[in-house]
Amino acid sequence: MTVHHLNQLLLVCSLVLLVAVAAVRISSRSGLPSLLLYLGIGIAMGQDGIGDVHFDNAELTQVIGYAALVVILAEGGLGTKWKEIKPALPAAAVLSTVGVAVSVGITAAGAHYLVGLEWRQALIIGAVVSSTDAAAVFSVLRKVPLPSRVTGVLEAESGFNDAPVVILVVAFSTAGPVDDWYVLLGEIALELAIGAAIGLAVGWLGAYGLRHVALPASGLYPIAVMAIAVAAYAAGAMAHGSGFLAVYLASMVLGNARLPHWPATRGFAEGLGWLAQIGMFVLLGLLVTPHDLLDDTWPAIVIGLVLTVVARPLEVILSLLPFRVPWPEKALLSWAGLRGAVPIILATIPMVNGVEDSQRIFNIVFVLVVVYTLIQGPTLPWLARKLRLGDSSEAADLGIESAPLERLQGHLLSVAIPGESRMHGVEVAELRLPTGSAVTLVVRDGESFVPLPTTVLRRGDELLVVATDPVRDAAEKRLRAVGHGGKLASWLGTDGEKH
């Protein structure tokens, strides 16, 4: 490749990224998941579009898709709040295992008896489309605040169900007879256990190291966090476990460890997540040949109807039988099973393995994801409002960034008070910070001043709190408690809830 060709390639890539960034704005205004716009960009660049780019390398697409999925799962885990996801873990675990089995069985039966696919192809499609996508769900629900138990179930399910689905798709796509069901169950349980153990261990070790070793530059913390998350995936996969579960759990541990320079790390991860989604969806759009999709449109609609109207509701109802989940929440969880990037990526596995009719499987999955995302995406906020599941009463969490002061054996906490925080109206003395910590500066309306004990804090204030090493964690817990409980925080726990 010459320098001239490299310059042309860089120009094209930059233009694609600019168009994709503009697509994010369109997506946020229209309520459509951004994946559809990115897929549209890829299709427009493809052989049936204005770009006339011929691309049919399914193996390269699968490799890049896996890499992008690792970054997306890492970003999702870093943004997962433990206090929201903890009550939802049992329900999400059942949905990700028993629920996946129910969904695969019902969808495969529909593909076999209604569309006429062979059982192997039907089982592959059933497994491929049984994975939900948190990015697709929350891109249309960002303007509708839901109860934390609903968002917790949706987020945990989407993070957990990738692992068993990948195992099933690989098993069904392997040449020769499919293993007995009890063998598959054993393999899934073993891989999940290995992946969970490695992910939690890598996440804990990484968080411990980052909290006790001051790096020479703040910009190294985001890179270190993402490197640890990717290392968790690699370690899990090399140990014959679930690398996807490992990276999600490791990232979740890191995201709840209150690491130094956390807002910068979170922003860096979000940027990488967007970049991974854009590149992956554009590449998947390039892989599609639009004129070949026409023959598979009706089969995709029929299979999608079985999945959406029968399989997903039964999956939710049967999986949540042991839990006391109200029917409105079950209805929303049933309709919120959006499919996004993961099913299309997984549909390349049978193509790489040379499964018969694998191109048709990919076409059916592609059409199904696009059609039913167009139907479910815009109607999700409407359904949430109709079911009266909007919840705007919860206090917003404080934005706290920590910078280690290694030589002084202390930490500088930067605290941003959001509009919904109950810290509004609290005096500095009423914070009752532990001995060894103090509010040293307040920034209000662009001006900074040293506060008095009687200074009343307001929405939009930014505080600088200095804390010594021994009380750093206690100071942050106290600040968060006041942010949730206000002046009553002395009678509440550190999470602002009664105990």
C-alpha cells in the first residue's frame, strides 16, 4: 500500500466516523437504536449501494466482531452499578440459562415446522437470536427512567446470556452429530464457572493494584482499566472458560471499585464502546448483499414473530416464576428483549464452519434483527409509560473523581453535585466527614471559595475534598450517603437506605 492509498483510506474512515457520529444524534432524537443507522451506512457502502465495496470475508468479520463485543461488554460492565444489579442477579441468572433454553427450543420448533428448516439450521437460528443486547435496549430507554430492579434485570441478563448462547451456537455449528443435551449442559456450566472465577479474580486483582499503585499520568488509568478487562477475556478463553462472562464480571468489579480518575476512565470506555459499535455494524452492513435478502424476508418475519410473541414471553414467565415480579414488569421485560449486534455476529459462526445453508441463516438473522428492532425500539418508551413503570423519584448519584496524592499519603476527591442530589441544602458541617478529611474548596457558578462550616451546598456545586489514606473510603461512603439521604443520612446506611 502506497502513502497515497493510505491517505485515501484514512480520509474514507474519518468520513465514515463523522457520519456515524451524526447518526448518534439522529438516533437520540428519533428513538431508533443506533445499530440500524450504522448498518445502513455499511449497506450504503456495499456492493448494492453507492460505495460499491465488495466484501464477503465472514471469518474476518467474526474476528473483528468478537473483538468489538469484548470492548462493548467491558464498557457495559464498567457502567453497571452493583447496588442496582445485586437484587436482580438471581432472576437474571435464571433468564440467562433456563430462559435461553426455553427461547432456543420454541424458536427452533417454529423455524422447523413453520419455515421448513432442517433441525440443525433451526437450532442454530434459535440459539443465535436468544441473546439480548443491552445497548439496543438502553439506547431507546435513556429518556424513560425505569425502576432499578427492571434495569438491573435487563442489564445483567444481556451481560450474562452471551456466554451460554455462544457455546450453543458453536456446538450446533460443529461438524458431526450434536452432543446430547446433558453433555451441553455440563459444558455450559463448566465454562460459565471457569469464566466467572477468572473474571472476578482478574477484576479484584486489577482494582487492588490500581488503588494502591499511583501511575505517573492520569491518562494511563483508562488504558490500564481496559487492558485488565481484555486480559480477563483472554485468560478466560485460554482456560477453556467463557471469556465473555469473564470480561463482563471483571469490568463490573472494576467499575464498582471507586478507582482513581474514574470519570475520565468512564468517558474513555464509552468512547471505545461507541467506536467498537460503529466499526462492527458498518462491517456487518458491508457483509450483507441486500438483493439476496428478499427471499428470506418472510421466513425471518415468521421466526421473529414466534420469538417475540411466543418464545420471549414464555421465557420471562417461566424463568421468573420463583420470583415475585409484578405483571407490568414481566410485560416490559418480555417486550424489551431487543436483539442487536450479538446475533448478527454469531450468525457468522456457521458461515465460517461451512454449515449447509449458512448464508441463508445469516440473511434470516439479519432481517429479523432489523425488522423487529424497528418495531420494538420506538414502542418501548410508550409501553413503559403505559405500564406506569417510569421512576424519576430516585436521587441521582454523586459524580466523585479520586486523584491519589502518593507523596502526601492522601487523596483529592472531586465531587459534583447533580440536580437531583439530596445534598442540596446541606451545610458543610452537616456532612459529618470522618476525621482526616475535609472540604477544602467549593466551585459555584464558575467562582471558587473556601467554605465555612455553615456554607450551604447547592445543586451544581463542585467540591474538593482532601482525605488521608486510612479514611478515603469512609469519606466517599459518607458523601454518597448524604447525596442519597440528605440531612437524614446520620440515621441511614451508606447507601441512603434504612437498615
